[in-house]
Amino acid sequence: MKRFMDEHFLLNTDTAVRLYENVAAELPIFDFHCHLDPKEVWENQPYRNITQLWLGGDHYKWRVMRMHGIGERYITGDADDRDKFRAWAKTMPYLIGNPLYHWTHLELKNVFGIEKILSPDTAGEIWEACNRKLQEPEFLPRSLIERARVAFIGTTDDPLSNLEYHQKLERDESFKAIIAPTFRPDGALFIERPTYAEWIGKLEEVSGQAIRSLDAFLKALQSRVDYFAEHGGRASDHDIPQLDYVLASQEEVAEIFNIRMEGHQLTDAEIAAYRSFMLKELGKMYAGKGWVMQLHMGALRNTNTKMKERIGPDTGFDSVGETNFAPGLARFLDALDQEEALPRTVLFNLNPKDNAVLAGMMGNYYEEGIPGKIQFGSGWWFNDHIDGMEKQMKDLANVGLLSHFIGMLTDSRSFLSYARHEYFRRILCNLLGEWAEQGLVPDDMKSLERMVRNIGYGNAEKFFLDRP
């Protein structure tokens, strides 16, 4: 029996071991989508304890703690941080088979040098050991980024943001990692939200432009795209629960905009027309800047009304959606392509049944000289486990070009989550190693090492940093 998470963890062939040890293990990290707070990076303050670093804002952990019957007081409530950590440790023995079990122990091992299994019996010892180290300079936020060899971080930012901390970090020559803002205009797209008019008001303030018409609204959004580009922005990100793309003229959408700004409710058809038009207009703005457009599709969000009212939205009550977005997605991408305004795009699906849809869709749109202009994003959220990541790569390889894949992202709020890149890289090396030893690919280590190097880092760097 193999030792738990030994040096050959997830590497089941000699070829896989060679690929990981010779190439993947030494690669830097290009984390093009996450939810880290640039303010925390700039201020670089020590964490009071491991709970603050590890459990704060982590919806993955919150969900499984609830599933285990842990009271909300020990998750998002007012319980002592030590008691919250003990509640997490109490949950751990029941997580076997869940990627959180592996991630937890990779993070303890890689960051803190702790190889003990977290459980109720070891919780006190691990709590004390982690907290002692968190007071050392090597465990400050910037040091955690540097120790993980992170070269690039793409944060997720509201267009209303003044990007204060991005600017400060950009001017700080002592910190080498690039922290780039990512334009996330949910406030502009979800016209049906009660907060829509309030968001428009705030956009007026930051853009310095009165917004009394759709045309003025588009100009204000363009000014924010320009502002983000001036401060290192290279990408946008969109939450797409479903994509019912319909053609709508600017005159039609202007009327819908006016109706909503007057305080009236909209029909589903009007909402779809508005969102379709705005997505297209934003896509054209991104193409004009040479940006990457990311579409995260298929999340069913905030399903628990009681808990949303109690602790707020986006607190771990989301799940995999069930929707057919293939026709709408094709119409949307085609509409941009017809106007020579389709930006480089990453398509993420939350329901694995849609893997073939996206893997096939990416081959419909291309541009000479840009390998993999449309990307099938890595296994995301409910799919970033062994089976999900393997399936995503196999489905991509079956109908597309795995060699041009841009690889993994953390999609996390934690400075410890870079272990997920190691997890992905081990899975990648194991997949290629098995293919080689089964005779499915040539025994050509040079070519296989190049694939690992590119998928693990190089493809993402080129995709996001090279301007067409």
C-alpha cells in the first residue's frame, strides 16, 4: 500500500513521475482567475490565526461543514476562531473522496511543513503550529505568493473600483508578481436586480458622466474599460447563469433601459434582449483592447432564500445548473465574429454534461496566427477534482487541441490555494504518462515535456499577456 500523499502522489507511472519531477514541479504559476483581495497583498499584514487565513470566505469548506451538520455559528457566525478551526477538523475525517481532503493536506504540507492528518485529535497541535508560523515574515501574504512562485494573479474587480491597491502594487518594484485587475461588470448586465439603478448612480460618480440614456451608459462603461486597461487590465469575467442570446437593436434596448431606470419591472424577453445587446457591446470593447473575455456559465446561485436573507448572497448556497446554452452561445460568438470583434475567449461550464458542447464550440471560431483563440477552460468549481479535471482534458483532447490548453486557475480567496496548481499538474502528468505507457502516444519525452510546460504555464502566459 502506498503512503498517503507521498512524493509520487497521483503519479501512477514512471513516465508521469519523470514529467512531474523534471518539468511540472519547477514551473511558476500563472493564476489568471482568482478572488484574492489586492488590499491584503499591499498591506501585507500577518494573519491572527489559521482560521482567518484558511476558513474566511471559503465557500467550499463552508458547504461541507454544513453538510456535516456543523452549526452556522462555527462557519460564518460569532464563534471563537479556535472553535471554528476545531469544527473544520471535526469535518475532515468525513471528507475522504472530496478534493478538499487532498487540498487541505497539500496546503498543510507545502506551506507549513505539516504532514500530520488533520482530525479532532490533531486539531490543537496543528492550530498551535500554524499560528506560530503565521507570525513569521515567510508567512505574510506577499511571501506566500512568492514562495508558491506565482508570476501573475488576475483578480476579480467591479468596474466601479478605483483600483487603488493595484496601482500601489504596480509601483512597488520590490514585489515581482503581476497583480492585474479583471473587469467583472455584473452590475451592468443584471438589469433585473434591485440594485441596478443604484449601481448606475455609482458608475456616474466614478466615470464623471451623467447617465440619462443607453448611449451615455455605454460611453461610461467604455471609460471604465479604458481605465482598467491603463492600470494593467488584460481580461474581463462574466457570470452567465444562462445564455439566451437574441438579436436586439440599440433603439429597442434604449427603450428597455429607460423603462428600467423609471423604476418599472421588465419581462423575461426584455431582460434577455438587454443582456444580449450589452454582452455584445462589451465584447467589442474587449476586442478593441486586445483583452481576454471569460465566460463562467451554468451556476445556479443563491438557492437558499432563508440563508441569503440571514447572511447574504454568495455564501455557499450555489449549485450546478441545468440549461442548454449551446444555441445562444453560438449566436453570441458568431455575432461578434461577424463584426470582426470576437476577443480571445475562455469558456467555462459548471455542468460536465456540457464538456463536448464547449470543446466542440471552440473549434467554430478562430483567427490566423492565434493558436487556441477560443479556449475550453479548466474544470471549474464543482469540477476541479481528479475525475472532473481528467474528463475535461480528455474531452478537450478528443475533439480539440489539448496542446494549446491554458491550464489551471485557483478561483479562490485564499493565499494557500496555489496547491491546486500542483494538484492539476500531477493529474496532467499522470494522464500523459498513462497514454505514453499504454502506447497511445509516442515515447517522445521531449514532446511530452513541452506539452506539460505549455499547459502548466506557457500557454496561459502567452494567451493573456501577448496582444494581438
